[in-house]
Amino acid sequence: MQTNTGTVAPEQLEVSRPTAAMSIVTSLFFIWGFVTSLNDVLIPHLQGVFSLNFFQSMFIQFAFFSAYFIFALPWGKVVDHIGYRNTMIAGLVTAGIGCLLFVPAASLASFPLFLAALVILAGGITALQVAANPYVTALGPARTASSRLNLAQALNSLGTTIAPYLGGLLIFSAVAVKEGVAKSAPLTGAALFASQQQQASSVKLPYILLAIILFVLAVVIRLFHLPSLHSKNTTDLRPSDLHAGGETIWNKPQVLLATLAIFLYVGGEVSIGSFLVRYMHLPSIANFSELQAAKYVSFYWGGAMVGRFIGSALLRKFRTGTMVAVFALIAGGLVLTSVLGHGYLSMWTILSVGLFNSIMFPSIFTIGIAGLGALTSEASSLIVMAIVGGAIIPLAQGRLADSIGIQHALLIPLVCYVYIAFYGLWANKRITVEI
């Protein structure tokens, strides 16, 4: 029954406007996918602007993904107080403000200010993750939650596919770097600052456009009156403390192992994406320009989009753990082939990893919270916090790339996929809930 607070119980939501609500929420998956993969273009661009090594350039991902660790639990408390819908609106506004901060960061040619803007932007995206992922699982039967979340993630992948292509056109095409002059006469002082300002200014337009889109989405959700699900029946879906009803998630292996799996999956996926432009720029791989390489990054994220549509169908026929293990083993094999090969073989095998990344996040998430009842919200918060792997693992890969080169540094994602395969096999034996 509709209450005077404008909220409904989950069983009523299923028969009222689930399709419309799902459509609105999946638009958020699209936008945060777009924002996240735009970092893959931002990294090589700012690396050139500020003359950063690989390790230093990975602080872009560190700033972005550390926000998940910092803000996941606080946003969970916000969900408890204002509900899913209002949390989504707050997240969109916060992310929009972060995008606008790119303008002064570019004008001042300040790398620290770019990092601060990324933290605020990612803080808003964290709110969307914390609210939207469990919300989608509540929009239908538990048995099809994994399939439903995979469909939503497919829209996320559409955003990650488009972003590198458009970002490359807007950012790299707007920058004319005179490499020959730079090498023969390195700039210093005011001339260097002016050059950095000119090159950094190319990020202003894409992030201003993103801010506008984020603010418009916030208005749309506010006007749509998306059901808040602020009901005692949905307490178990809202991130809160790390214990409930006398129980604790710390003695739930499925949660702890899923948390590590998400940490390694996001870390491996982000590490590969972060280095793709520079990887394809190598003479031994494809010798592409940055603009050419940025376009090909879309194949990596586009593969994930295609894989999620295929995976959504496969997950209706095969156990989730089985699919996670198989996809992880194939992804690991492709990474190993890229490390040992050269030329277009190495390029296309690493780009193909995206196809098998596809089902991993939503499937691991679903396994991690399966059958937990009152502990569902606590598990959700902890798993979302594990996205901080996207901050830590790229730093490690950056340090290794500075030492032994980009190609062999890909051994780090390989280790990540080995663990994920183990987790999928473990889940098949230990998780009794049908998923």
C-alpha cells in the first residue's frame, strides 16, 4: 500500500511500476560506466601534460576508486535516512560538482586539483553504486537477481564502450603537441605552465557536458518519484552497519571471499583498461597514436557489454559459480597469451578480455549476498567498499610497469583472474541458494 511518505513495499513495487523504475535506474548504470572508463583516456593525457611516470599516473585511478572505500559506508547511512531515490539524486549532484571542478583544475594546470575533483566525482558515483545495485536486486524475484543485475550492467558497459571513443576525440583531437620541439628544447617556468594549461584545457568540454547530464538525471529522478522503498521490509537491502540481528558478516566466508573477488576483479579490469592506450602505442604491439588507441579501447569495454547480454541468458541455464569460473579462466588465458605474444596478437587478446569480464561483477555480487537475509545490507556495503581494488592494483601494476614494462606487468591481472576462477568453483560447492 502507498504510504503518506511516498514509499511502497517491495511486493507492491513488483506489480506497480517495475519496468519504468528499472529503466530509470539503469540509466545510472550507463552514466557511471561512462564516467569510469573516461579515466582510461584521462590517464595518458594527464601523463603527458604533467610528465608523469606510470606509477604517478595511476594516482588518477587511486583517487577515483579510493572514494568507494571512503564513502561506501557513509552513503549506506544516508540510504538508511533518506532512501534509495534521494540517495541517487544526492549522488548525481555530488558527481556533477566533481565534474565542474575539472574546469579550475585545467585552468590552474594543477594535478592535485584534478585528483581532488576525481575524489568528489567518484564519491557521487559511489552513492549510485550503493543505492542502485541492491535496488535492482529488489525489483523482481531473487532467483533472477543475477540475470537482472547483468542486464543493468550491460547498460553500464554501453557507457564504458562509448566513453573512450568520444573522450579520445574530444581530448586528444584538441591537443596539438609539438614533440620534436619539446624534445630539443624542454619547456620550463612560465612557458611550461602555459603549455600545461593549453593541453589540460581539452578536458573542460567533456566534463562540463557530463556535469549537465548528471544534473538533468537528478531532476528526472526527482520528478519521476521513483519509489524510495523506505520500508521495514527492505531494511535488509540497505547498507548499514557490519552486523545485524546478533549475527556478523565476519563469519560468513561467502561474503569475505566475494569481497576479495571484487577487489581483485575491479583491480584487474581497471589495470588493463588504464594501460591500453599506452600498451597499443608500443612499437612492439600496434604502434598506434594516442587517438587511434583510444578508439580501440572501446573494443575492450564493448566486449563486456556484449558479454553481459550473452551472460544474462547463460546464467538462466547454468549456475552462477560455474560461469564465473569459466569466464575467469578464459580471461586469464587471454592475458597470458598477450604477455607472451607480440603485435596484433597481443593487442586483440588483451582487448578480448573485456568479453569475459562481462558477468563477473554482478555475479560475484549476487553470490556474495545470496541468502543472507538481515545481513544482506552489511554484505552489500562491504562488497562495494572492495571496489577500492581499482585504486590499489593499478598502482602496483604502474610500479611494475616502470620496472619491467607494460606488457609483463599484465601478470598482475592474470593473478587476479586465477583467484576469481577459484572463487567461482568454491561457490558452486558451498552456496546452496539457487543462483
